[in-house]
Amino acid sequence: MKKEHFKLIVLIFISLFIFNCSNQSGMNDYNTVVKFSKGEQLKFPDFTIEYTGERTETNQFPNGNSVTIKFHEFTVTSASSNKKVSWSSGTGDIAPVAFEIDGKNFELEMSNSEKLKTKLSENEFVIVKK
């Protein structure tokens, strides 16, 4: 094996080891894409967030038409607070939802991250600290 190949393999191994150890506390960072699943508690520096599932809401219009909107429900918990946060693309406006906990302001981005300028998968979100 060439010396350059060996150095590259060692560098890759060290990088993967450092990356794997960097989040062993289980703490997630703001402004990064985070994968979530129902019932999983994800820790952030200021709170824990848990995806509790989906709910739908149907609105009837006077002309007889209706629209059904899907909401993604989250519970945000800190040492002194507990609150529900709902995100929906509604009728197509894919925007972050703002929430406040313990006097600090945040945004939950789904489907599209304005902060990172990227599309997000169905099971991903970004928390932006304001």
C-alpha cells in the first residue's frame, strides 16, 4: 500500500472517530438538520423536543368546499416550561413556526430550511435560535 493511501485511510478513520464522539452527550446543535421520529426526545441546549405525531384539521367554507390541513405536533420542555408547537405547510406556505420558551425565541423549520437554504426530508427539522 502506498504511503499516501495509508495516510488517507488513517485520516478518514480519525475523522469518523472524532465525528462519532463529538455528539456522545446526545445534545443537538441549533442551525443543523436533525432527524426525528415519533416519541424520541431530542435534547438541545435550552430544551428537549419530542415529536408527538400528526393531526389533521378540516375547515369548511360557506360555498361548501373544504380544506384539510396536516399539522406536525411537538412538545417542547425546559426545566421550567412545557409547551406544544405545531408546524404545518397549511395551504402551501412553507415557513418556519416561531416559539418562545423561558424567554428565548426559536423557530422550527420543516420541509425547507430558510436558515440553511436547503430542502428537508419528511423526518427532518432545523431549530433556529433567534
